[in-house]
Amino acid sequence: MNMPSGQNNSHVIPCIRNCCLDQQDICLGCFRHLDEILAWRVMSEAEQQACYAKMRQRKCAHLAKLSGGAV
């Protein structure tokens, strides 16, 4: 999920091969929504970067939930 700034990620897929969707269709491996997973290859660079930001937020929220709010 970490992309060096300025790197073109149009061919990089954030999948970590740990796919498991939760009840909201969020992958607990990469933290993309199912719709984002399906659309990844046709997303623009800006859309992918926005998706990375959402993925980071989702991962932080998931980790906070697991730790009882203390991350």
C-alpha cells in the first residue's frame, strides 16, 4: 500500500493476496472496497491515489477496532 511519491502506479495492484471481504465488502488484506477492486485497472492515477488514502483510513480504523481504540 505504500507508493513512493512520484511513482506511476498504473500497473501496481495493492493486492497482498490475503483476500477476505468483511460485511461491508472491504477486503481485509488491502482494505479496498469490492467496487474499487473491480475498477482498479480502469481508474485514473488520481482515482488510485484517492483509493490509497481511503485504504489507509480503513486500515487504521480496522486496527483501532481490533485494539479497542488504542492505535
